[in-house]
Amino acid sequence: MSGSNPIDTHVGTRLRAKRLKECLIIEQMASRIDISPACLLEYENGTQRIPAAILVRLSRALCVAPTYFFEPLLNGCDHLPASGNGRQRDA
């Protein structure tokens, strides 16, 4: 993935902030959701998009709803950056 998508970066920043708030080091968090620390670091840095299944495991491990990672982006959905694939979803 070349360059970070602003949404991936935002989600990763929220993930790191919550992990640190819970006083978990990266190895502990990675172990809780059965991924490598290097992979978790890529998610936190926004350089790798988090698959939905991993996002659900992260939310369960951190006791938050999956939508937590997208806040406050979800408050203004029409202001989200385009995904870059050129397609728009119907509302």
C-alpha cells in the first residue's frame, strides 16, 4: 500500500490511543487478538488497512464498539474522503 489513506490513519491513531489508555504494550495487544506485533504496528501507523474480522477482535479486546475507531468521522459522513476507487455508494 503506497501512502496512507486518511481514514486508515485515523483508525490506527484511535487504536493506538485506546491501547495506550488501557496500559497495554504492543506485544500484549497483539497477543490478545492473535496477530504479530509488527502487523499491529502497521495497523496503528495506518500503513495497512485493518480487516473487518480483526477490527471486531480489537473492539472486543478493548471493550469498545467497532464504530469507536471511526469516531468522530461518523458524525459527518458526507465529509469523509473518497476511498480512491472511483466508485460511489448509493445511499
